[in-house]
Amino acid sequence: MLVKFDAQTIIDATAGRLLSGEITEESGSICSKIDELSRGQWFIALPEARADGHDQLQEAIDAGAIGCIVVDNRRYPFVVNSSQAKTGQSSDTDLRVGIPLIGVPSTVHAYYQLAKLARRRVDPKVIAITGSSGKSTTRDMFCSIISLAHRVHSSESNRTDSRGLAKTLLEMPETTEVLVVELAQRGRGQIAWLAASIAPDIAVITNIGPAHLETLGSIENIAAAKCEVLESLSVESGLAIFGDDNKLLRERLALVFAGGRVLTFTEGEIEIVGVKPASTLFVLSGSDTLFDLNSHGTAYLRDAWCAIACAREFGMADHKIAEGLRRYDPSRGRGNKSIGLNGALIIDESYSANPDSVRATVTAFLDNRAFPQPRKFVVLGAMEELGEASEGFHVKLGDWLSTQSFEALITIGEPAAAIVRGVKGSNFKALASINAIEAYRILVETIDEETSVLFDGSDCSELRLLIQLLTAADGDIQLTAKIERSKFLP
């Protein structure tokens, strides 16, 4: 059951006032999406890119909302208030249900205030995770582990902004014992604001790298922005976990969390004892437990170390943590595997990318113990949010790829074509395709059951479409039609 609010509580928490209807003791949870609204919930009218919630009040009432939260300074001539109902002054356009209508200065601000109230009421242990990459993976690994011992609730990967955080808090069951929140940022101060809203007990910074350069300008600013999560961490009782032993992080740590408890990943923390196509086997320093991770490469191992460090803080034994880690299943775009056209193995790393993460992913892909197929193709989309240095980063990636050994490199669109321009003296073919259909045309003629294909890049429709085309079942009419309509195919 979600946290519920009555009308008076909403008014007190949001500096609101009753515009229509009557204050009752009836309570309900908060919903901001008209297509997710259930009978007995409050509907809060938020301005959205595609629709304004204030235009959906009648839909909310028809769906069984017990009341609506709206902006106070707007006119609502169609709303029946108590005096109109008694005097018969309502018109044919009036709402016919006299539910409470609460006016607030800002529905967005009210949404945040109610979310923070929900966090205080439930009072779970809170883990906040941020970093340039690996946030969602670390979150999912930890949730797989901690769910064996505690009732857990977590944020969604596609909603890591302020509204997404508020939605996460308001959808948190009252019985939640552990809340796991992924924090992203588009500029300085945002993570500090988000962290203050949740008051974390544990803060995890997976790493820093050249992501968000477009908005933050420098790697130093990126380190400072990620370390904002530490500002809301108690020096006496909190724990900071770093998956990256980075000098810039250490310097920032001394400024904002001096004297606090810190765990930092180093190269000696993990020893790989076996690599096989299904997983990586490893042990941790000081432990005789064998961990089995359904992923490959150092980046995923560091994420696993962060998740394990969090679980140990809850008193979980290593053998129990290992059991939970085995349950981890990568979600779309984070190393999940599938069998595609002609029996080729498809590895989907397309959710996000920066120069460091792509290098780590390709290195893991070229390990023949993990991917024994003799023919390997690397398909790359653009790496986003690199600012003015974007083309240079793509060219340098191509230069690095030149030192690697595989069958072919295919890029999709601009600016990914700059990767091909950076390739020099390689032993593989390098092709820049315009879009997913052209890349499909190249691959469909060459891949077979002895082929593995790695897809990496910042989340984009072209990469998703290409993966969809290569993994579609025979006879998929919709996808076949897309190919047949393309000017790039005969």
C-alpha cells in the first residue's frame, strides 16, 4: 500500500487552499499521470511536454479520483463549488462530482513537497547512486541482492530527474525498508538538490568520466557535481562508496565529507578466477566466497563490488550476497544477450556511452573466453553530451579501436562517423552507415552462428531499431515492411 494523504494534510504540506468541494477524512495516494490513475487516488495536475494535467480534470474525475491538486491562480469556471451546487448555478459544462479541488502556488513544487513527506513517513534506509556510468547496473545488482533480506523499492532508469525522484518516493510502499535511488544530473547543483530530498544513508559514486561535458564543461566540474551527493550524507553515520579511485574524487571528498567513512575500489579488491560465456567468476580480497556475475568486463565487476559493499553494510553474509548476485539479470542496453538473425549472438550495450565505457565494453567483448565466436562485429552509435570536444572524442576512439582485432566496425549516423575517420592502419573493415536500415543491409549478408555483434552508444532510436531488426522473429510483418520501404534496399 502506498502512502496516503487526506485533504488537510495536502493543504498543510503544500501551502494550499480548498477551491471547491469539502474537506473530508478520505485519503489516497498521489498520481500525476492520467493514464496511471486509479480509483481512490489524488490527481495532481502537472504541466507536461505533451499535455497539461489541468486539461485532464474531467478524465480524473471519471476515473474515480478522490480530489485534484491544481494551480491556484487559474480560473476553473467548470468546477462546481459547494455554493454553486446549493443554488443551482452550475452549467452543462460543470463537473458533476463535488470532489475536493485544492489550489496550490505550484503543482510542481507541491509534488516535491508531498514526495518528501512520503519519504519521512516511510523512513527507509536510503542508498543514492550516481556516476558517469554504471548507475543503473549497480542499482539493479544491489536490488537483486538486498531483496533477499529486505523489502526494497527503487527508482526507474528512465526517470532519474527531479520529477522521476518524486514519482519514485510517492510510489514507495509503506512497508519499504530499503530505498535505492539513481541520481543523474544536467548541471551543477541538481544532485545536491535531489540528495537533500532523500537524505541518503549510503552514497555510491560509481566513477567519473567524460560524460556531461556539454553541460558541465570539464572533468573537474563532473567530479564536483557527482560529489554533491555527499553533502547530504551524515559524517557520523553515513557511508560513501567509490567505485573509482580517482584523484579528483578524493580531492572533492576532502572538502565535502572530511572525516566520514569511505570505501574505495582498488585493483586488488577483485581477483577473477574464471571467465565463461555465461558469466565471470571472481573472489574478493579477504573472502573465500565465489561470486558468479552474469556479465563480463572490469566495468561490471566494479559495479558488482559497489553493490556488494552496500549489502555488507546491511550485515548480509558474503554467501547470501553471492546468491543474490546470481539472480542479477541485465536489463535492455546493459550487456543483455540474445540470439539474432542466422544464429548470431547480439550483445546490447546501447543504453548509454562515453569514451571510457566504450573502451571497457569493447575490451570485454574481445575476450574470447567470454565471447568465443571467431567473427566479431562492433556497431557503434554516437556518444552524446560531450560538448564541443565531441568530434575529437569520437576520432580518438577510432584511433584506439585501430589497435584492436576484430572483423568489422560499423557506425550509425553522425557524429559516430567520426569514429571511422579516426581509424588508421587497422586489420578490420570500417564502415560509416547513414542509419539503421543501411547498417542492417551490411550485417544481414555477413553474420551467422559463428558471429557475435556488439552494439554500443548513447541510447538512440537507430541502435534500438537495428537490434530489433536483427532479433525479430521470422515473419514479423511490421519490421519487414520497414525494410522494404527503405530506399537503401533493393
